[in-house]
Amino acid sequence: MSKIVELTAENVKRLKAVHIKPDGSIVQITGRNAQGKTSVLDAIAMALGGKDAVPDVPVRRGASKAKIVCKLDDLIVTRTFTAEGGTTLTVTSHDGSKYPGPQSMLDSLVGKLAFDPLAFARMDAKKQLETLKSVVGLNFFDLDRKRATLFEDRTIAGREAKSLEAQLKAMPFHADAGDKEVSVQDLMSELDRAEAENRKVQKSAQEIEDRKLSHEQLGKTIAQLQEELAGLVRQYNDETAEIAALDKSIDKMSLVDVTPIKSAIANADTVNRKVRENQRRGEIYQRSQVADECVAKLTESINSIDQQKRDTLSAAKFPVEGLSFDDNGVMYRGMPFSQASSAEQLRVSVAMGLAMNPKLRVLLIRDGSLLDESNMEMIAEMAAQHDAQIWIERVADGENVGVVIEDGSVAAVAATA
């Protein structure tokens, strides 16, 4: 782990020339407003943080170039700027050996160097949550996206299941109806066949009756037709035998009862309506079963994701005991982080800053004037505990505390409060 052992800055923003050798874990940069305090912290960020930390005008007004030399425990970082916008960066070891790809080397060392602990407390809940997840190595983006999709699918399936269930309750069921609708056309055909058969039987019966009448008439005229008796007798005998055969055949015939067929035709619409309603109900029941199964499976998948997140959270190492998060944001000791006391928020924020700088143990606090003495003591305690170096900018009008900056230069180095 590295810390800053010496800082030199010339013509950087408001600074003329400063040379600081920090002593202890807390480095207070103090003085009146608009004297260059912020420029000292900016010089550190500009030296180590890369182009994103460099302002549009890094060179002091009226100067042609600026230079920053930041010595760490094992490295020397030198960055220069020109008024025209040029910049150079070199990183060497203390024996003078240069490192190739100096910015990449610094990026791997610095991480979130310019992290301001007080800035964490000022973030909105969503940004705080993203920052905490980044620190503890938890990225639930894919899981949350999958969970959201499953949740939406389950909502749709649940809505469908409830709709189908309501339809089932509103639909009648006819236990007396069969599985198939009655065909009126088939029944009409059957009725036509039956009535045709009846007409045939009735015609045959009428023909027999007519033949009987004719036969009787023949009997009456036999006496009158003696001359034709022989022929008529034969005719009579033949017809007698034929009539006997017809009598036997008519005895075997019977009229078809068409009453059930007519009743079936009359009730066909009712029966068919019941069959269709039962079929529709069966379809809705099957869809309801499928929807219920879909809801159950989606719920199981959502529960699995939630359990996976809980397992991951339980295994995660947070910077501060009691720190966690839920879907709404960062939690501290079971309460939303925004509801924590100012002291608790500061403790968590400093711990977050230290966690985000595991290699270079340096933090920059730009609004140190907002900290009271108890907060300063807590920060000093945490810095000592984690072997960190915290640079704090504070307004000190007329007080000689820490490194006093006046008109862009170091005016005094006093005992740290």
C-alpha cells in the first residue's frame, strides 16, 4: 500500500509553488478562501488520476507551464502541462527507472483516488447503491434484469390465470349433456327414412285392403260369371295364396315410433348449446391449469434468483459492519442510509473511500470545513486504523493549522489539530 510522501506543485491552477511533506495520517490544507487550498488537492488528482481529473485550464494564469511531482512510497510521478494544452507524464522508481505505459500503471494503482468520502453521503440512493455494489464486487444487473422479466411474465400469467378462473366460475356446466353435439340434419334424414318406411307400410296395408275388397267382389260375382268360373277360381286361389303371404309379411311389419326422433330434433339446439358450453369450459379449464403452472414456475425462478442474491450478499465483505443494500438503496444497520446520523454517514463514507483505494491509501476531502471536531477525530482514528492518508481542505481564517496556503504558496506548516 502506497501513500504520498512528498508533493511539489508549480503554477497549478491558483498555486504558485508549494512543497509539502505530509506528516501523519491526516494532512490538513488550510487557509482563507481563494488562496489555493483546493488547487493542492486538485494537483494530487491531476498527477495521478488521468485526463478526467485535469481541468480545462490547469496552468496558473500568466504562466507558460505547470509541473506536479508527487512522490509515493515507491514511485515518483511527474506530470507537466503547458498553457497551450500539452501534457507529459513520467513514472519512475526512486532509483530513476522509468515505467512504460505510465498512466495504465497509475490506473491499476490508483483506482478511485479522487474519491471524496463526503461525496458518497451526498449521492442519490441509486448512485450510492451502484457505488457500494462496485466496492464489494456485487453486480446483480443480469440477475435483476432476469428477475424483472420473470416478474413481468408471472404478472401476465397470473392475470391470465385469474381471468380464466373468473370465466370458469361464470360458465355453466351441464351434467346431462354428452360430449358431442346432436346433428339435426342426421335426425331429419332419419325421420325422412322412418316416415318413408311408414308410408310404404301404410301403402302396402291399403293395397291389401283394396285386394281384399276386390276379392270379396270377385266372390260375389262368381255366381254371375259361371262361364268364367274356371279362370276366376284359379285367379281366386292364386290371389288367396298371395294374400296369405302378404298377411304374413304385414304381420312382421310395424310402424316406427317417430316421437323420440321428433323430440330429439326439438331439443337439439338446447343439447348442442350445453355441449358447446361444456367444451368451452373444458378449454378454459385446461388453459387455467397451464396458467397456474406457469405462475408457479415463474415464482420458483424468482425465488431462486432472490435466494441467489441473498446467498451472494451473505458471502460479501462490506467495508463497514452493518452495511448492506436492498432494491431501494444502501442500508446501514437495517435502516436506509439517508436516515443514519451524520456521524454514521461519515464513518461509512470514509470506509467506502478506503475500500475503493486498496493500493494507494489516499483520500481527498474537499469540504472539510463541514466537519466538526468529533468528526475529525473519527476520521483520524479510521485513517490510523487502516494505515491511510487523508488530505482535508478546511477554511481556517487566521488560524495556523496544518499546511497553511496563502496566495498560492505554503505560508506555514503548523501542528495538525
